[in-house]
Amino acid sequence: MNKMTMVRILIPILCIIFLVVGNSFASREPRAGHDDAHAMHVYTARVIEIVDVTWNEENPFDDTITVIFRAEITGRGSRRGQVVAATQTFIGQLVFQDNAVEIGDRIMLYHDDFNGQFMYSGHVRLHFVVMLGLVFFGLMLLFARAKGLNAMLALGFICAAIFFVMVPAVLAGRNIYVITLIICAYAILSTLPMVIGLNKKAYAAMLGCAGGVALAAILFFTMAHIAQLTGFVDHDATWLTMLDNPIDLRGILFAGVVLGALGAIMDVALSISSSLWEVRQAGEKLGFRRLFASGMTIGQDMMGTMLNTLILAYIGSSLSWIILISAHSTSFTLLFNAELVIVELLRALVGSMGMLFAIPLTAAVCGWWYDR
């Protein structure tokens, strides 16, 4: 068994141990929002009859529309096959026209044990995403083969860490900042060895990535205090304040920015490390200065497109809010001073600066290490 095979067996084992231990640690304290007396259970169902559509005819300013329908529960459990009455509520005629349930629709219902009512939660959409994900997975195997499989496996372990370690830890009231940095370290130490093995390329990329993420974390932490961010950037943040355990909304912003920057920084660091390694393996006897200069040139070319990727991705995620503010005000000062827009700008700037720092750091590490 060669070294690469041992690494690809050992790293997943260590990842599983981390997930089990991390989940156990995160679950020691009671989770926020878990109140069995007012539990809300979710079921999959199929609409079988539209009973009625009602609205407030007496008040022309009340555009609330309620759809009353009957559905058969299709999910597993004791309620499977049961036909229940449920409601779907809209605010706005246009929304009603586009999203009202119809006979045969597969939907999600949530049941509030406190009042005994079934309410519409959304259409079942996950299976479409799963199908597209399977197509993507097949294409990854076709084009990237073993490395594609390793990349998908590494991504799966990162997602598992977020859902089974980070989220329970945050709900249990653990320190969000510490948990975020632990998840970032876990992602770096698991992804790079699984994709390219334990070698000089991986070590150099790890150091460059760690430096870039550290700078991004420090920058956003500092700017969040200077800009006096509250974390109330959307309705979801408001709901988080209603949980039993208080959630640090500024910490949630920190986690989102750092995790968002991690992928781009890791991409830049690995690309520079791998490119310089190939140059070195090709027999080019380059010293530190030549390798460092080559790494900087590669990084400069990458930043031209990576910067666009970050900026446009973050602007796109808040586009509806930007349009809403612009529709009600012509003041660009008001638009760009809104906390949601400020947060998205900080995401892009902090992530970009993390990449900028990772480029010379990775190039310097590679130049020093590969020359030996």
C-alpha cells in the first residue's frame, strides 16, 4: 500500500472521528428552540382537493388570501395515508397566482401540536436538486475521475461538519468564533490531503490558506465592531433572537463571511502551490526569487477573475434587497449604508483581501520549500 492510498484511507477515518466527537461535544447542552410542548412536525403530502379560497372582501387594503385544501400524508410515520385539512396563506394577489397549490402537488406540511393545525410549508423540491446533484457527481467522476471523487468526498465531510458539529454547537450556545475557526482548520486539513495527498504541494497550500483565512477573520471581526454591525440583516436574524438560547448575530455574520471566503482562498493557494510544483518537477532549477515571482504572476492572473466571482456572487445574493431599496429611494447614500449591503460589501472585500494575502504567502512558502 503506497503513501497516497494510506492518506486517502486515514483522512476519512479522522474526519469521521472528528464528526462523532464534535457532535457529542456540541450536543451536551440543550439546543435552542427545542420545546417539546410546542413542537412543530413536518410531513410530506399530496394535495387531493381544493376546498375553498377566501379573502377579506370588506377591507380592500387587506390583500391576505387563504387557500383551504385537503392533502394525503405520504411521508413515513404513524400519519402515513391520513387525509388532513390544511391552509395556505398569501399576502398579495401576484404571489397567489404563481404559487397556489393545485391538485396533485407534492408539498410539505407542518403540524403545530399546540393548536393542532396543518399549514403549508412549501412544495417538495429536494428531489429535483438531488437529481441534478447526481448528474454533477457523474460528470465529476467522468472528467476528474479519482480526484473528482476525492473532492466530492472532502466536500461531503465539510458539509457534515457544518450541519452536525457547527449548527448544534451554535444552538447550544457555544462560542461561534471559536467553532468557525475550528471548522475552517478542519476543512483545510481534510480537503487538501484528500485531493492531492500529503506532500509539499499540500503543506504549502495549507500554510497559504491558513494565513489568508486568518487575515479575513481578523479583518471582518475588526470591521464589524468599527461599523457597529448588529446582525439584523434579514427576517431570519429576527427569528434567531426568539430562540431560548441567545444567538450572537454578529457571530453568525462572522461565520458566514469566513466560511464564504475559505473556498476561494483555498482555491488560490492550491492553484499557486500546484503550478509551482509542476514547474519544479519539470526540471526547471529555479531559485527562491524566480519561484516567488512566478507564483505572484499566477496569483495576479487568478485575482482578475476570482475578484469578479466574489463580488458578483455576493451582490447577486442581495439583489432583491438592493432593488427594493432603490425602488423606494433615489438616495445612493441610503442604499449603500444599509446593513445588508454593507455586510455583502464586507464579504467581498474581506474575502478578496484574504486571497490577496494568501497569494504572496503561498508563493513565498513554495519558493523557499521547493528550492530545497
